Amino acid sequence: MKKMIRFLGVTAVLATAAVAAQAQVYVEGSVAALTAKSSSNGVNMETKPSAFSGLVGYSVHPNVDVEGYLGLGAGKSSVTENGKNIGIDAKIKSSFGVFVKPKVMVSPEVEVFGRLGFLENKLEASAQSGNASNVSTQGSFAFGVGANYYFDKRTYVSGTYMNYHNKDGLKVNGLSIGVGYKF
């Protein structure tokens, strides 16, 4: 009888832990409007591509998450040099990385957070005539701030401002809007 009670007790604890662990996992999808700027020797280049992104996160503490990030280019944009189109299009081919996300609930519905991590970005520049293209991969520290609004305990909308890349004279920033779901 004691073995049966011990078995049921252990089973109940494991089942509770499994349910609690599932509640700590979330997914989020978003669309971002990006601005990429490069400056050197008085030449200022700029383009404004867009991207779709997805996050998978895990709450390691009530105020800290870890996240995996994947972004894919959603559209290309003309590159301008000192405000003039130069016949080149640019787009984000892909981005992937990891983040630590400190967070705090400021009301029952609103959560504010920061993101700190590393992203590797694959960028493509191609001639508008279609004759040539160049793909480069660059990694950089990335960071941002944002807020989530919860409709219920599991579903939320998110707004985030991120610095995706800031290295070697190239700066990529963007604002994203997304939806998320906690399991």
C-alpha cells in the first residue's frame, strides 16, 4: 500500500511539473519594418527592407526568458546614396540568433521587456537590372525593448523596437508587430 501511495505521489508531482514546464514555452510571429544605414567618407547609404520573424521562448524564471530567433526577408528595397536611387536592391535573406529577455509585468495585461543577444544576418544586394548580386553574412550583438499586451493568460500582441545589427559602419534597426501564444 505504501508503494502504491508513493507511486501515485511521484506521478502527481511529475505530472504537475510537466504541466508547469509546458506553460513556460511560447511562440511568437511578427513582421518588421527595417532601416539599414551605412556611412563612410561622406557617403550615406540607406534601404528599408521588411522581414518576417519567429521566436521560440522558454521562461527560466518569472522575470527572465531565453529565446531562439529566426527571421526571413519579406521584401526588398531600393538602396539610396545621399538620397538618390543607385540601381541596387537590398533585402534580408535570413537572420538567426539567441536572446536573453528580462521582463516584468506592470499590470495584469501588460508586460515590458528588453532583449539582449546575438544575431547572424545574411544580407543580399542585387542590381535592379538583375545581372549581379552579392550575399554577405555578418554577426553582431543585438538588443531592443518592447511590450506585450495579453488578451488572456496565453494569447498576446507584441510591439518591439530592435537594433538588429551595429557593426563595421552598418546599422540595422526596426519596429516589429507580432502575436504570440504560450503553451
